[in-house]
Amino acid sequence: MFNYLHLIGFIPIFMCKYFNMELKKIAKGFGDAPFSRHLMLELLKDYKRPNDKISELVKSGELLSIRRGLYVPGPETDLPVPMPFLIANHLRGPSYVSMEAALSYWGFIPERVYEITSITMKTAKKYNTPKGRFTYQHLPSPYYSFGIEIIQLTPKQYALIASREKAVCDKVILTSGITLRSTRQTKDFLLEDQRMDESMLRKLDTSIIHSWLDDAPKKNSLEMLIKTLKEL
């Protein structure tokens, strides 16, 4: 005699495997980037109540909600999870990773960074997520668009990050209460306060920084930065 209880147990397992297969397809097409709610609804279009299904998947740990309407695969799916820099790009866009996170990535500072700060043209904001803390600071256009690079994090993941020159400039501009007025003060700020590597600072292209001056906040401080870098 056919046991319908076995069928009842099989259906959720089958749907879970179906979901994982479809999620892998999305991951392949979007480079392991976070999934928007729009994509999730498209994926779950065969469900009568797709919004309820999303809530169920979050509750079960198959999806992690990193902010309203944005998700990454949870540990239950055994799927690649976006790297923190890529998550930062998607949490609040357009944006690029900068400040200590970028300085650490490029090897300017020795510290490991646990909070990722990005630059955006939108208002400043902070997110505490299951994948870490993300902070966004505002800088205006056109300065915002200068010195942004694309880096490869994994074979499928790419992220926007401040160039070496832009990361240092952003730190000068966005450090509250700092106005650079002498080369001595600037050296103290870079080498003592921020513990930046002097050999890395010597490699910076001051002509690139100079090309940004007319559109940059704290223009006088950046001029002093250029002068100091040339003396190192």
C-alpha cells in the first residue's frame, strides 16, 4: 500500500533541492552577488505565496537578510557567499570601498579592519548585518567619481574600491577636525596617527592627486598632502 506520509516528507525536500538548483543558476549569472527581492520573487514565482516562502527561507537559515530586500545565501545552502567588499558595494549604491578597509587592502596600514567604510554620493548610513558592519560616508560629485578601481576578489566576484591615491585622500578629507597646514603636521598625521607605511606613501602618484584638486573638498589639505609626499 502506498504511504502518502512519505510523499508529504518528500515534497519539502524536493522543493528545497529545486530552490538550491535555481539559486545556483542565479549565482552563476550574477557572479555570486547579493540577491534582490525582485530576483527572489522571480525565482519563487511557482509558489502561491512567494513572500511567505522568502520569510521561511530566512527563518531556516537558507537565506540571510543583510538589509530590507537584499539577501545572500545562508550556510544551509552550501553556496558561495559574497565577499564583504562586494556586499558593501550592493548594500548602498553607488558606492566604493575606501578609508581603512581600502588602506588595509592596499597594504598601507597593518591593522585588520572589521568595519568596512565606503563612500557614496547618498547620505551617510550604517548597517549592522549578519555579515558584518558597514558604514557609508558622503562625498560629492565629481570628486566622488575619481580614482575608483575594480578588483577581483574571487574568480566570480569583483568589487569597486578606492585606488591607493584616492584612499589616502579620502582619509584626509573625511577625518573630522583635521586641516593639514604644514609638512610636519602631515607627516605626523600619516605616519604616527594613521600608522601608514612610508614606503607605500612614496609610491603614490602625486600628479593624479593634483588633477583632482579643483573638484576636491579640503583642497588646501590635499595640496599640503602632495607637498609632503614629494618630500618623503
